[in-house]
Amino acid sequence: MTPRRFNKDLAVRLDPELLAVLVCPLTRGPLRWDEAAGELISETAGLAYPVRDGVPVMLVEEARQLDP
């Protein structure tokens, strides 16, 4: 299965209330929404979780490692 890439032509918005309750599944720390990349960023874990079709994919296995 080929991983899906974020389509920058599609504006994805996350509900602020949803963002307020989501945490990194690895660290239980806060997440920052990167609208340009379509990802939820965990600075503490150094991971970026994808958002596909408006749904956050909160699996460590699916997260992208951030550059140091």
C-alpha cells in the first residue's frame, strides 16, 4: 500500500476543541498543528503525525521523524 501524501491544494482544518484534547501517544505531551504540512507535531517526541482526510492518524508507526 502506497502512503498517501498531503495535498496542499486541499485546506485541512482541525477543530480547535479536538486539538485541545489530542496528545502525543508516545509522550502524552501537547501537539502543534502545522497547517502547511498537514501534520500534528510533537516537539517532545520529535514526531509528526499525519492528518488524512481530516482525521489525525495518532499511531507512532505512521508518524514521520522530524529533522533535528
